[in-house]
Amino acid sequence: MSAWRKAGFSFNKYVAISSQTLRSVLKEDLKVVAEKRNDAEVRFVKFNAGEQQGEPTLLSLSK
């Protein structure tokens, strides 16, 4: 059995913890680049019967 399963984590949680740990030990110049890669953008569009209803809405994922 995987160590992350034994610890009671989902794989996604395990990857999130691992990536945060890795980013925290990087040198300052590399840390800035890695943090920029962590940003994400999500847009929400409602559909009804296969037709788009309204314009896409940008959802904020800020911490």
C-alpha cells in the first residue's frame, strides 16, 4: 500500500503537500518562478440544453 494512502491522504492532497514542501526549500530566485506556476485561472459557464447561458465568469482562486 502507498505511503500516502496509509497516512489517510488522497493522491491530490499528497501531491499538494509534496509540491508545497518542494517550493518552500527552493532558493529565492527559483521560488518566485515556482510560485508563479502555482497560479490558476478558472472560468465558469452555465449551459442549458446545450446552449451557453450568459458570459463566462472568472472565479477567483486566491488564498
